[in-house]
Amino acid sequence: MKAWCLTVVALTAALTSCGPKSAPKPVAKLIEPSPSPDAVWPWKDSQKAALHKGITRWRNEKTADGTVLDLYQFDFKTNPKLRFEIYDQDEDDAKPFDNEADYFPNGVGQVVRHLNERQSGKVLVAWNGLFFAYDRGPKTPSRGFAKHIGPVVLRSKAYHNVGKYRWTFGVKSVDGKPSFRVRHEPPFKSLPGLFDFASTGAQCLILNGAPLRLTAIDEKPRPSTPAEVGSIALVDHMRTSRTSMAWSKDDRYFYLLVVDEPDSETASKLALKRGESPTGGWTLADLQRFWIAFGAWGAVNSDGGSVTQLASIDPEGGYEVLPPRIVSSERRIHLDKDLKDAPEGGTLLTFYITESR
């Protein structure tokens, strides 16, 4: 019986191999999503709130597709005590600066609590930082270890001379005032002189008041150049959650834009691949279009999608938190000043604004 079965299988295989080959399935052509109608300024339906001295927020919850938009303005002249800084989960973990961090358990809430405990100034606003990689294996945490894709500068010292990715974004204190900067693939040895805090991997949307070139959806990926934003295939053209930063020519104002889509990054990616209508979020072109309308002197795109997260001080001293969609579908939660029960789902780097004493 076994021999007969094997003979039938062999004959079937032979007949199949001799027959006409089926034509390969056509690859669906990607189509750029239509521009978001909300990627304009000003927003007619936004609510304006003064959150703290020198910090103003505009929120638009009345978009047609359910996207929630937050724009923060930080005025460093009105409040000279404001500081922009970066926290790296690899800087004070079990093995500091080994380019390996168990990042996932520490969402933005846990990071803010940790920063408030370790320093004198209180964190006022914190959000997810730039792109990172991760390793997964049998001996790693379930979400893997986060790794840097390029250098980071913390307190005027550069770490992790690895990778070569797009633009480096950061800040340098000049005469006690912030100077926000972007540089295209700067040499590692130059970083401490250029920045006090910085990270590699940004996409530069606006440089010296002018938009840089975006890569079309049907173009092949190519190395980043000083004339271009710095493409990330597929991701640039998804309508998804976004985190972006900008600044004025005189560096008095720094801006944070958080685009919170109503669905998930996975749903956004599938919609693009299938040619379906997106259900919310912005593309990279939408971000650039917004900052052009806003009149930004400089603007960059940070990491986004499912890791988009935000913690913002509220009038009672607690925090309003946008948890990462990867762990929660909540659009906003309110936590006390100790940030008890803050959700996990962190990123390797966290950008934040603190107030010195």
C-alpha cells in the first residue's frame, strides 16, 4: 500500500511539472494616498490651551477621518528655563552604553517618572524619539533588545559610532539659548562640537525655510543625499500616526506635532498595499505640506506609527498620556504625578522638554 501511494504521488508530480506553468500573480501598483485635508494651518476647529509658562497647545479632534492632531509650541524667550533633552534607555540600564536595551517595558510614562526622580527639573512634555532597530532571539526579551541605528549625543558626548542613516537632529546651547540643528550624515568626531543632545536617523522635511525633495512612491530606494528628505520605502507613503518637530529661524520657538490615527500601523500598511482608502493618519508628504503652510524654518520627521506616544503636564500637576497603539487603543489617559500604572511599549530614545530650577 505504501509503495502504491508513493507511485501515485510521483506520477502526479511528474504530470504537474510537465503541464503549463501558471502565470505569476501581478504585483499591485502602489498608489499615493490622497492628501489629508487637515494638513493645513491654521486648523479652524482647534482648541488652544496654555499648559505651562511658555507652552501652548492646539488640539484638533474634529477631523473628517477621526485623526487627532496636537501641536505644541515651546517659547524659550517667555520661559528661558525650558530645556530640550534626550533620554536613551541604554544610558543607565544594567549595562550602560552597550548598544542593547530592554526597551519595551518602559513606555513614555515610565520614562517620565524615571527622569523626574533622577533630576531636579520636572519633565513637562515627553514623546517618542527617533528610529531604532532591535534583535530578537531565544535569549532576548519577548520584544527583543533595542539597538541604535546610528550615533546619539547626550550632554555633549557622542556614543555608538555605528550606521550611517539620513539626518542627525539635535540642539546646541549658544549663549544660554537653544540652537536647533540638522546635519546630513555628519562625521562622528564632529558631533560633540555640533550638539549637546542629538540623534541620527531623522528625515529632514524643511531646511533653512525650504522643503527638501520627497521620494515618489514608485521610485526605487536610494542612498540619502543632502538635497532629499531621506526616504523610507512604503512607510513614507502610509497614512499613519506621525511625530514631527520644527523650529523658528531665531530658535525662539520649538514645535511638536503629533498625528494620532484612529486605527493601527498594520492596518495603514495593508490599506496602502491593497489600494484601499486610508482610515486616518498622515503621509510624509502631509507632514511637509503642513510645515510649509505653517512657515517653519526647519522641520524633521521622527519615528511614528505604533510607537507614537506622548506625555504632557496637566494643570493639576499630573499627566495626560497618549499610550502607544501597540499596547493600547486608548486615545488619551490621565495619570497622577507619579504616573502610576503607565502603559509599557516604549522606544529606545525619548525626547522631552524640562524646566530647570
